Amino acid sequence: MARRRQLYEGKAKILFEGPEPGTLVQYFKDDATAGNGAKKGVITGKGVLNNRISEHLMLRLHEIGIPTHFVRRLNMREQLIREVEIIPLEVVVRNVSAGSLATRLGIPEGTRLPRSIIEYYYKNDSLNDPMVAEEHITAFGWAGTADMDDIVSLTLRVNDFLSGLFLGVGITLVDFKLEFGRLWENDDMRIVLADEISPDNCRLWDAKTSEKLDKDRFRRDLGRVEEAYQEVAKRLGILPEA
Ligand code: C5P
């Protein structure tokens, strides 16, 4: 790790300078936080599992034509990614009521929503990632209207595809968070999927028992956190290398 320049350290990942211009190395930590850092802990082996799970999902999405920042996995905890200009939004998709939607609007957790709902949160730790409307996003210039068209259509395609992929392995995709970035190639700009897709930023419930197989096990002190992440990897047909 010391051989590369560290560019950024987040709550669950570190970004290092990549081997070629325009690339970065994304390192997955075992650290876990909840409530914007209010609760801190370590989930042993989480980084290894999330690296593998996110690789798998990004590759499947690439196969159906979703552009992503993912290039290739380098080792147990690192992946090579394209450098993008991150759009400061957390794009949350909900299929079933849970978490902050259940709390805010009183829709009982577990209620299937009449249609998928997209919400936007402004990525800003000191403001606690407030929910914003598309009006705020375009008015303050965080993304333009054409960017938002791309973000919505990519988000809906990701949701359709991942809902089916997870259902195929007996898991309900309750909700999840995506991040997008701008990828510049010469003078062309494309919006691409960035960050990671893992049990850290998805709610994944066993389709039969509704058992939680995601970070809510950590957030709500339900125990067997690492086992839940392992179960997701196992069902997806990927397990970390020995
Ligand atoms: O907490 P809330 O119900 O709004 O979370 C919705 C979804 O977004 C969950 O799957 C959660 O894991 C994800 N999320 C995230 N990072 C955040 C906030 C939410 O990955 N900062």
C-alpha cells in the first residue's frame, strides 16, 4: 500500500493513484460506519467480500450495456477503476419500504411499493446528506438536466436488472444506493456508474424468510454480519479466494 499515493480515504474505501493516467485503485476496508459515522465498527472480511460482490455486479451490468468505472479486480481488496468526476449525489432506489422511508412516511417496513421510487441525497457529510429534489440538483448545478435524464434511465435499468438477478438467487432487492461520475474522453463526456454495489449499500432480504442479508445487521446490532455478506457472495456463485 505504501508504494502508491493515497488520494482519498472514505468510511469504507481508500482511493490510490492508479498505474496509468486516468485510473485509480479502489481499496475495500473492513471498517463499517452507520448514521454518518455515529456508529463505528469492523466487519472482518467485509472488504474482501464487497470487492468480489461489486466486481461481479459491475461486470454483469457492463454485459447489459451499463457504463461503469470498473476496469478489473487487482487482488483480494483492490480493484482498478477509471478516474471519474463524482457527481455529489446519492441516488437511492426503493422497491419495498424500509429504513428512512419507513420512518419518514410511516409506510410499514416490508410493504411492496406500488412502483419503484428514486430519491436523491446531496453527498455532504457536514450536512448529513440531506434529501434533495431534482430542482435543487439542477438549480445548484450539481448535475444538468441532460445528466439527470441519463442518471434516471441508467438507475431504472440497473434496478430492473439487479432485481431480477437477485430474485434468481432467492434475494429481494429492497433498496440500494448508486453513485455516478462523469468520465471524460477527449472532449466527450459520459455519465458512468461509480463507487460500489454491495451489501453495504443495498438492502437484501431472503425472498422466503425476509432475513436481512446486508448492513442493517450491523446498523441494528442483529449479529452474524459477516455471515450475511458471505451468504450473498455464496448465492451469487462467488466466494473469496482462499
Ligand atoms: O437509510 P435509507 O433507508 O435512506 O437507505 C436507503 C438505501 O441506501 C439503503 O440500501 C442503504 O444501504 C443505502 N444508503 C447508502 N449510503 C448512505 C445512505 C443510504 O448506501 N449514505
